[in-house]
Amino acid sequence: MNTDPNIDQALLAKWKKNIIPNAAAEKLKGNSSGASNFNTQPKPVHINLTEDEFCEQYKPEECPDGSLYVQRHYDDPEDHKELLKAQNEHKIWTVVECDGKWSACNWPAYVNRLYYLITTKPYNPNHVICVNLE
């Protein structure tokens, strides 16, 4: 038995008694990952939107003249502050370019990233959303 004083022995015993056998039982039933006891997050919902649908539902920041969206970059101190705030509120979108096509996604993409957008309305964090900006 583990006698580390930093570990709650009662909790460890309960975990060994309940969680480990349940995961093994799930594996025997055909759920090879045994994840049903560990993963309580709902499965993400995948959504594709047009640019018009995106603008209507999430209201991205616009430039004062209304011609383009406000482009945000992490290397600008003011943008960085606004992006961190928006990320915690589920309002940050990444604009990416792949094979000559531009799209916006509601996760922090790093590969092919062009800039970030901030919307006035938040997205559901259980949704994976792609917006075609063509």
C-alpha cells in the first residue's frame, strides 16, 4: 500500500475499489477505452456556417467604416489583452488559410493562422464551428 503522506489513503482505496474495476469491466464489454467512467464531457457538435450565418449569429467586431472585420494579433499588446479576455468568454475565432481558402474556426489554430476575430456573442464551447469566408 502507498504510504505517501500527501495522498488521501481513503480516497485512494475508494478509487482502487470502484474506478479501476469499472474501467476493466467496460473494457470487457467492448468499450476498449474504458473512458465512460473518466470522460464526462459531451461529444462536440460539428457545425459549418456561411459567412452571412456567422455574422448574423455571432456578430464579429467590424472596422469603424464597416468594410472589414477587426483583425487582432497576439504580438500587439492591446490586442493580446482583448484576445485573452475574449478567449475566456468563448468569443475568439481564428482565421486560417488552407489551399487558398480562408475560413474561421472557434479554436486556437496556430498552423496557417492569419489573425483572430472577436465576436460580441459567445459560442457554445461544446460546438466545433467552421465558417467558410469565401
